[in-house]
Amino acid sequence: MSIAKDNSLYQRIDEALDTIRPHLEIDGGNIEIVSISDKMEVEIRWLGNCEFCSMSAMTMKAGVEQAIKSMVPEVISVKALNGVV
């Protein structure tokens, strides 16, 4: 089961992603939340140039995962559904 978009948890995670989106947009990319499981596992999707970027693995660990976990500490894991991650 996944958490609905209108849930405050979803909004908090999306706000965390907003802190890194400007860096992604500079290179023509973006990111979206696909789902948040009841086990607090977040699935994201890379968009635009980020989808197949060779740096997306580093961006995931050093940017996305860190931003989400620092603002929403109850999140256990973050994974990408596409790209090279």
C-alpha cells in the first residue's frame, strides 16, 4: 500500500526534493515521487536529462537521499525506478 499525495508525509518529502530541484533543473532534469510505502520506503523517478545521467547514483546518495532523510527522518530508504541508479 502506498501513501496518498494529499498526505502531509508526501508533502514533506516533496518539500525536501524542492531543495535539490534547482540543481537538477540547471542540467535539464527533475525528479518526482512515485510512491511511499507503509514501510517508509520512497520510490522516485528521474525526469529529463537526469533519467540516464551517469551521475545519478551520486546525486541519489549525496543529494536526494540525504535531503529526504534530513527533513523526513522516518524515511527508511529511497530508490529510483529508472535511470542508471
